[in-house]
Amino acid sequence: LQEIRILGIALVFIARMWINLGFIGLGIYFVEFYPTKIRATALGMAISLGRFAGIITTFTAESMTITLGLYLYGCGGLVAFIASLLIQYDTTNPLLNGLK
């Protein structure tokens, strides 16, 4: 995979795109899940932790090969995907369903 540098760069770009889409989905989830009183704090904390992880990833990825970086991004994405499947709270407009 290291010999095909363009493919490695494209895969890293796609992985980072999906990570950013995950942050967008996380923001939507927080808006529906948390009560108004703690919504801003929870969303701010999630965003700040994500940005901090992005900073650490930048420094860590400089010393890695592309292959190792892809494995780490893939494993992190897989863990996040499994964690999102374990969420048991229904977020399909719980407030609007109570208005009927």
C-alpha cells in the first residue's frame, strides 16, 4: 500500500471525511438526547474532545507510516461504529411524539 501513495492519500482523505461526518451526527444526537440545561455543555465538551484528539492525531501521524495510520483510523472508526450501535435511546422525535 505504501508503494501506491495516491491510493493511501485518498484513503486517508476518505477516512477523515467519515470522521467529520461522525462529528456532525454526534452534534445532531446531542441536540435530541440531552435536556436543554446541559445541552451546550455536553456538545461543547464533545467538540473540544474531538478537536483535542485531532491535534494529538496530527502529531502522532507524522511519525507513522501510511499503512499504520490507516490501521489506527480504521480501528478507531470500528470502535466508534460499534459504540454507536450500542446506543439504546430512540431519537426519533420523542418530544413531537408526546404532542399527539
